[in-house]
Amino acid sequence: MTLSQLLNGVTVSKMFQTMYGKMVTTHDVKISGVQYDSRKVQRENLFVALKGVGLDGHKFLSSAIANGAKVIVVEDDNAVPDPLCMHTGTVKVVVSNSRKALAQISANYYGKPASKMTMIGVTGTNGKTTTTFLIKQMIESVSNTKVGLIGTVEYAIGNEKYPATHTTPESLELQQLLDQMVKKGCTHCVMEVSSHALHQFRVCEIPFKAAVFSNLTQDHLDYHKTMDEYFTAKKILFDGLMEEAIAVTNVDSEYGDKIVKGCKAKIISYSVNNSSMIKAENVTVSVNGFSAVINNESITTPLVGRFNVYNFLAAFSVVKSLGLHVSTSAYSNLIPAPGRFDQIQSRKGWTAIVDYAHTPDALENCLQTIHDVLPSDRKNTIITIFGAGGDRDITKRPKMGAISERLSDVMIVTSDNPRTEDPMKIINDIIEGISDKKKVIVEADREKAIAKGISIAKSGDIILIAGKGHEDYQVLGKEKIHFSDKEVVQKFIQ
């Protein structure tokens, strides 16, 4: 592929190119690949320098050139002086936003694969993973087709599954993955769209046919700083929709109407409590799932909890708006996403629930679901084992403590992914939100914390192990070790 083909649609403020020591403006260059990691650059590659939170790709331009980069795309014209480019024969392309340029270049490099599929994006604080899993299953139930999936738990091309590196990959990897989906016969792709990805232009070259808003509650304020900034990032997805697209929004969320304000697409609203186009009524929740009447259709699913009613409504709204007719039997056979309210029954009669809940709202939803399925005169003890991520939003920690106190009988506060923070500092931040310290057991070692919860559980008790869900690792300092809440529970059961 040539440089001119890769730069199609990219706004270039300056291009410095020489041949035989003289400046030229018309000579095209063949490119063998695209990279934004200087360590991966090979001969004749195009390298895009990205400015990140911790690292700035402009500092690695000399390394990229030394490794064979033929073209460098930069925001800072002075990062590599023109004489050095002349000396090395490197083409310098200056842009105002290198992240946006990377997305455009990546889409061009892979032939704009997103335009060859029906793209469905799901954004929101909680529920993205389950909603994408449900949409994929619903579409596959009515058509003999492959559906791609991109999200927190895994990437999938039909039944082929791959480990997920990010909720939404960087634009280069994203376009490569979409290209693989097209080549393997996918007609649809449903993906989680994170606020980071929207803010960093990773999905700016994807023409979404449908976009879903689930909810917006506190998370990622270490990055976005305020809820207004967080909301603004999420709204990018809907502001970019075309008239022929569909915007699906939860109007039970205070942000549900705001997120689609000014949106060109057709708006489909869903709710349980408010007036909407698609509404769930007569909702009954049990330990085995929920049943409801949705737009006069009686539906039963194995999805547990009122929060899953919303996830189902979002998926239901998408498939209906796409003109697909899913059978009631398909709804009753839906499979929840891994690490989302995973129930493990012990021979001693207690139940462990492993869930990814790592925000105040998600933790409250999980605990409230446990209360919803237990009898009102319960004698069961609810034991909650949880922590909070290190190097992340610290303001949510005491809130999670307060929620756990209100809805739990016993709290075991432990480590989540402490990263480079002191685990005890994180634990103390959580405990600040708890007034009755007698209900708290502190155990920084997560495996020991789970063992403690199991040791005090009696028949009928519920142990909620929150925060990691599907994750099979723990980040201690800068080291990632193998760790699975589910595996630890099964180990102690045996």
C-alpha cells in the first residue's frame, strides 16, 4: 500500500519529504505496515507517535527510524528536525491529532472492514459485557451467520474465542480484528465501546448501525476527572451516528435522554419504570432468572437480577430495531457472560457468587439482587468480599464501603488489583465509608479473604465475591500473577 492511500481522509498540516537531498511533494512511498510501538517497527513501516497518559511516542521516534520506519506521523513538528529526516530519508507527516490519524490510517490499511458488517456499539458504565453477549446470541439464534464480539471478557469471531487485551482495542488492533472478522464471514459485529476509546478516537472510523446506552454511574474519574467529562466522552458515540442508524437508550437513567440529544439517528427508548418505546412490565425476579411482559410479549430468561432486565431490554431493543424476530425459546436459553453473577453451590448449603462488580452502582445492584431473591424474613447471612482497584478513582472507595455495609451482614475487605498502591491504603479508604467497624474483617491477601468467608459461611448463607469476575489474574505492583476468584472457591470446596 502507498502513503497516499493510507493518508486518504487524514488532515495533514505539513509533509516533509526529500529525494537525493532535495525536497519533493509528489513522490509516493510504498508502506509495508503500520505501527505505533517503536519496538515493533520493521523496514518500510509507517510509525504513528501517540501522546499517552504515561508515555509519549514522540520520545521514541529515533528508535522507530533506526528500526526502519520510512514514514513518521507526528503532532510535534520539532520532535524530529527536518535535517534529520533529510539525512535518514524519512518522510515526516505532521497532523493535529495523531490518535485520530492512527484510526484513519488503520482503517485505510485494512480496507475499512467495519463498512462491510453491521456494527453495533454498546457503551455505559455497567452492563456492556452482558448486553453484547446477549445481542450476539440473539442474532445468531435467528440467522445462520457469524457474529463478531469485542469486549472486556474476550474477542470472538463466531465460535472462535481470543483473549481480550482491552475493552476496546487501540484503533490499529481494532481494525485488524475487524478485518479478520470480515475474512472469516462475519456479517455483524457487536462491541463494547469504552469512554477511553471514544475520547482517544479509537472508534472514530467505525460507521455504527446501532449504538446502545446502558447507564452512567461513577467510574474512571481518575481519567475523566468529572462526571460531566465522563458523560461527554460517552456522548461522542451518539453524536457520530448517521440518520440511517439506531440509537438505543435507557430512559430510566438520568442521562438516558441527554445522551441522545441532538442525535441524527432514530431513537429507541427502553425502561422498566418510565414511559418508553420498549418497556418491561410485571417483572418477577428469582434465583433462576426473571420473567416479564415486554411490549405484550411474555418472556422468561435465566438471567438473574433486575440489572439484567435492563441488559436484556437493551439487547431486545437492538434486535427488534434491526428487524430480527427472536423466538421465546431462544430467550429462555440465553447464557450470561462469564464472571457476571456466577453462582457456585457448595455441598454445605452455602452459595458463592462471583461477579465483576467494581463500581458503587454495580456492587449495589449485585447486593440488591441477592436481597431480591432471598425471603423477606431471611435468616441467611450475606458475606461480601471485595476491594477496589489501585491507581484508579479513589473517591468511589468509601462509597463502595457504605453500600456494602447497608446491604451486607459481614464484610471482608481485601485487595482487588492494587497495582502500585499500598493495599492497606486502599482498604482503609474503603473502611472510611463504613460506620459499623464491627461488621468488617480485614484481610489484604485475597485468597485468604475468600477462605475466611467460606470458613464462616453456614447453610443458606450467600458469599458475594466482587470486583474481578471473569479475570484470571491479579496485578500486584507491576507484576501480573494468575488468580481466579472462581478457581479459589472451587479449590476450597474440594
